[in-house]
Amino acid sequence: MVNRHTALKIRKTHRYLGLFLGIQFLFWTISGLYFSWTDIDEIHGDHFKNMEYQPKAFNNLISPSQLNGSQGINTIELRDINNSPYYWVNNNQLYNAIDGSLKSNLTKEEALYIAQLNMKDGLKVVSIEQINETGKHHEYREKLLPAYVISYESDEALKSYVSITDGKFQTVRHRSWRWFDFLWMTHTMDYEGRDNFNTIVLRAFSLLGLITVLSGFLLWFTSSPTIRKLKKKRK
């Protein structure tokens, strides 16, 4: 049987570990509840998107082999930019698919056209701005820059993003997504960039959490009257 001095040490260890880890356990629980009770399609903003959108078909396109690309073609996609077809070649450059001319950047009007195709009808645009860089906590992080951010009149602080270089609709952001993103940060404990699930802090807290649980079981074992009675009977 564990002596009283050892039992007190176990109890003290369990108590202080629980106090130290309690706030993070609370974040894990709250974020886990939020994740399990929310519709991931709504978090992605599908209810703001035109889910029935079908890309427009174009005729009389030039052959990609006629483009003035010196390195050949590895990948190619067709883009509809303001009712004109464009080839996005090698994830690098836009070419007009009718005359083969090079397109440098998207205009605001073209970005609005692309956003209107991909967003549902009836949304009122409040502003459109260009962003050239984002931080590790920005809602448009790790996506193609520069880009236009289009803000809409909405209680959800709704925004859509269109990349300037490739003329592609990138994503939708709104208040529920931002709550999800914040809670995801507390869940992964990646307070630097939010998306790394292998942080040292998370690993350390996970191990400490395991020690806390095991010390609780050990504490119950050393202090349980039932266990004591069983040990006495065996003697």
C-alpha cells in the first residue's frame, strides 16, 4: 500500500497539474463542442455561394500550342474573365484564349464579375480592395497573392477573395468561419500560425494531460476504501 507521504505527493501533483492544464482543457472542450455542433458546409460559406454555377462554354479558342510560352505547357485551365476566355498556363501566366495575348493583372471590375459568378444573387457589394500580403493569422493566409477582397453588406461581415494573378475565385470568409478559425487555433495550440497540428506546445500539454489523468486514477486507487478493504482481506 502506498504510504501517506507518497499519497500526499500524488494528490498535490494531480491538483497543480489540473490547475495548470484546466484552461487549455476548457478550450479543447469548448472548441470540440463547437466543431461537433456546426455544419462544416456553413463554415465553408456554401450558403453564400452560387452552388449551381457552371463554367461558361467558349468557341473559336486558339490551340494552346500557339501560345508564346518558351517552356512548353505542363498544366492549363480555362478561365472566364468578364465574358472572355483565358488560359491559365503552368500555374504562372494568363493568356487570352482568342488571340493569345498575355494578361498581366486583373482589374477590379473583372474581379467583381468573377465574384458575382461564384456568389449567390442579391448580395450588395460595399467595397473592393487589393491586398498584397497577409500575416500568419489573416483569414486569407497561405493563398495566392495579390488578391482583391470584396466586402458585402451583411451581418456576417461577409467577404470574398479573388486572386489577381490567375483570375480565380479563391474563398469566402464570414463571422462563423472566423470563430471556427479562432477555436481551431486554441484546439491545435498553434498560436503562431493556427494550422500546425504538430506543435511542441500541443505535444507537451497532451503528455501533461495524460499524466494528470493517470495521477487521478492512481489517487483514486491509493485513497479508495474499497481497495483498502480488498487488500486487508487478502492479508
